[in-house]
Amino acid sequence: MAAIKSKDTIPERYVRRTLFLKGFRYRKNDKRIIGHPDMFLPKYRTAIYVNGCFWHRHEGCKYAYLPKSNVDFWEEKFRRNVERDLKIYATLKEQCMKCIVIWECSVRKMMKSQSYESDIIQKIKVFFNSPDMFLEL
């Protein structure tokens, strides 16, 4: 587990490259924004988090399994991760910033299917012009 990176993961790099090629400009891991989002788009006041399904407990996802050993430790760790995420999203909303969460399983589908990638990019573009403050993909 110590070898798992917190920044510049493969899904993050893929989403960054895709957004950049579509003309979106962002800041990486901006420390001025709560939660240090993976990407922050100043033009749209939007924080983008690329969350791993395992670590952030994507409900109903096959990648969000519970390890068989040391179950109490893992349950507590995952609970704290989810609580922290919800607190960050609420704070961003209070600061009138939009928030997009892209799950690892969605990124995997994007990597395999050009049409799925186009659908996700289109949803993001529509979100920027909507009054909604939170988008989960």
C-alpha cells in the first residue's frame, strides 16, 4: 500500500490530458483550494477530483471491495475518507465553487471507449453552464 501514489495517478493523467486536448486549462493540485483538487479550472471556478473507487468507496462498484484482513482498521479508514470528502464538497459549495468527481471506473471506461469519453466531456461542458454545484461521473 505504501507504493500507491496520491498524485499523478494514471487515471488523473488521462483525465488531465483529455481535458487539455479539449481546450480546458487547469491548475494541478492547487493548494489554495480546499482538498487540493486534482485539477482546478479557474475560468469555471470548478474543482475536479479523480477518485479511486477503492479508497473513496464508490457505492456499488466492484473496485470498492473490503480487504479480508484487519477489517476494523479498513472500515474506519474508509469511513474517515468518505467523511472528509463530504466535508470538502460542502465547503466548496459554501464558497460558491463547483465540484466534479470522476470515479476511477469511469476513467477506465473512458480509456476503452471513445464514445463514452465524448459523453463524459459533453456532460462536463453542460455542467459548466448549469446552476448545479456538484457532478459525479
